[in-house]
Amino acid sequence: MNKQTKKTLLILLIAVLVVINISALITIIYSENRELPSNRPLNNQVVEEIESRGMYHFLRDELKLTDAQFDQFRDIQGTNMSKSRNIAIELSNKRREMMNEIAKVNPNKEKLDTIAKEIGELHYHLKLNTINHFLELKEICNEEQQESIQRLFINLLSDQDHDEFRPNEHRRGRNRRGRPQGRD
């Protein structure tokens, strides 16, 4: 590749990045001016309760789990967290690999395409793991508990859907994985 071609490609890349940044800013501004759903205060309250009592104790109390159910829940949770953690580590490694390839003078487009597909596959497995976890949790619950957990999940997931790309109050002071940072 001659210098003129490299210069043209670099200018095009910069132009594309500028367009992406402008689009992102417009999206952020638009989403901040949007009206919040009416169930928002309830979601914040649930999130605050989970943060203060911890997910285990919140679910135990909210679903009125028996001691035996709670033991099963902890086992399921431990297995799920281990799988999710392993997938998250793989995702992190793939992102690092992708950034290293992008940073090269002549990045390999096919390799980047493969990495992107692998990242997508890892996201799929992470979601599948989450689905299986919730299904296993439902299996240990009685009918009344299943209704409660369904309402809780719908409430929390609807909150997540509205806030995926929106900075908000309940995410402040949280780490990259959405967990609370150390408290004072």
C-alpha cells in the first residue's frame, strides 16, 4: 500500500469514527430527555434493597424460601456464578485480543471478524447460562414463589431494558460488572 492509499484510508477511518461518536452523543442526549417509565421508583427500591441485604438474603426473604430451598439456591447460584465468571474471563481475553489486533499497523480483517463472532458466541453462552440459572431456580420454588419470582424478574429486567445505554442513579458507584463498589 502506498502512502496516499494509507492516508486516504486513515481519513476515512477518522470520518467513520466521528460519525459513530456523533451518533452516540445524539443517542445519549435523546435517552436522557426521554420520560422514565412509571415503575422506575419501584425498581430503584428493589435495587437498593438487594444492595443493602445482598441478593441471597433478598431472594430468600422475598420468596419466603425454606432452609432446604435456600441451600439448593446457594448451590445453583455457586455453579452459575462459576460458569459466568469463566465466560466473562474469556470475553475479556477476546476483547483484549481484538484491541491488540486493531492496534496493529495492518490489522487482519478476517481475524477481527472471527474474534467478533467468538465474542458474540460467548455472549450467547452467557445469556443461555442466565436463562438456565433462572429455570433451575424456578424448579425449586412452589407455585406461589414462582409467581413472585416472575414478577421480580420482569420488574428488574424491564428496568435493565430501559437503562442499557443510559447512565443512571442506581449504577453510580458500581464496578464494570454492575456490583457495588466498596462502601465508606
